[in-house]
Amino acid sequence: MAGFLIKRILQAIFVVIIVTLTVAFAIRLTGDPALMLTQGAGSVTEADLERIREGLGLNQPFIVQYWNFIKGLFTLDFGRSFLGGTPVNLLIKDALPATLKLAFASMIVSIIISIPLGIKAATSRGKFADQLIRILSLIGLSFPNFWLATMLVLVFAVSVQWLPPSGMNGFESYIMPAVTMGIILTATNVRLVRTAMLETLQSQYIMVARAKGLSENKVLYKHALRNCAIPLITYFGLQFGGLLGGIVVVERVFSWPGMGTLAFDAVSGRDYPVLQATITVLSLLIIGVNLLVDIAYGLVDPRIRTE
């Protein structure tokens, strides 16, 4: 087990290095922050721009800038925003909880919807209910998240005015963004639950449970669902990690004060420290979730550790 953990941790460290190096290089292709900061300032000389670059630390070689960022990563000091001078740590401290809350809410919505529908599709294999659920899941996969988010805003915020159109103010503000992401996730999760349940329901112990006269709900939810929970939990964990990175568009549509909105604004303003820190923190979270899932799966199934 120790070898398995060391291997997974080394892989995670390698991925972190590649991600941070790629981000640090790629964001410097977006343009010169000094030009962005001097827009509308009238006549600006090259000497003025050079002084701004020096003040921001952009006159140093790339490898020096990258190393400074890595040192800041270990000390949790990401510098200050180019635009407002606010410490990046404070910006992330405010934005990260909002993103995590929305991600958890989206996962809860997806699980609440996908598990009953997946079980119903499995128990109605080949029947009308199964066909209808599979068609609905395909339709859900076809919805772009920005389109679905826009439609929900038009209907529930503009037309009937039941829900707030944007921001994070109370329980009501979670409903539309969580449902948007939840429906997109449900489209995949329903098919996963259906497949897992179909395999489990053919097991001999399920037939024995039914022969004992147990109710169908007890057979399905206490026996069948429990035994196919390991692959489901593994996939949901990996999906949660991917959700953190794919929530940017939904946050922007609903003006959600999370990491996605923070990253989008940083791109628009060429705010290197904010963008680099935001993407790195999200990457670390995704890697951390995947690492925990790998470790948990290795603990449950010794064959994974051997492989």
C-alpha cells in the first residue's frame, strides 16, 4: 500500500508542475499588462511602460518569474492583483467557497435525480419508461450549459420572476445555477446508474433476496444499490473534480462570485497573478479529488494497488 500511495503522490506532484508551468507560459501570450493598465492614460512612452513592467516584476526572465510563483505557492502567497493591488489570497479566499458551494449543490441535484431515474430505467429495461429516460438523458447531453442557463434566467427570473437572476444571496440564488449544472451531470449519471444496476440485478444474491419475499424497494435500494455504490462513488468523485473546472461558464452567466468569474475577469484584464493563482488552485483541487478517489479505490480493491 505504501508503494501505491507514493506512486500516486509522485504522479500528482508531476501533474502540478506541468499544469503550473503551462499556465505560467500560456497566460503570458495573452498580451502585455502594462498596455492594459495604461489604456486611456493619454500619451505613454516606452520608458513609462518599462517602469510599470519593472514594478510588476515582468522585466525578469520567465524562469525567475515562474520560480517566484512556485515559492509563493508553498507559502500560499500569490502576490497582488495587477489591477487593484488586492492580495490574490484574499480574492481566492472569497471566491473559492462560492465555487465549492455551487459545485456541491450541483452534485446533490444530480444525485437526487439520476439515482431514482437510473434505477427506474434498469428495472424497466426495454420498456417505455426505459426508452423515455434514455432519450431524456441524450437530450440533456445535447444542451450547452450556457444555453440552458440563459433559458432558465429568461423563464424563472425574467418572465415569472420567481428567482433572482444573478448573484449569491440566499437559498433561492442557488437554484438555477445548481439545476443547470445538475441537469448536465444527470444526463451522464443516469446512464451510469442504469448500467451498474443492470449488472447488479442479474446477480444471484438479488434473486435470493427476492425469493425471501423482501419488498422491491428494499431489494433495489438496500441490496442492489449498495453493492454497485463503489463504482458510482468513484465516478461521482472524479466528476466533482471535473465540475470545478467546468463551472466557469455557468458562474459567468449567473454573475456568481466564484473562481470562474474571478478567472474570467483576470483574463480580460491580463491580471497574471490572479489568473495564474486561480487556475492553479482549481487544478490542485481537481488533482486532490482524483488522488483521494484513487487512494480510496485502492483501499477497497487490492487489485488496483497491484496494477
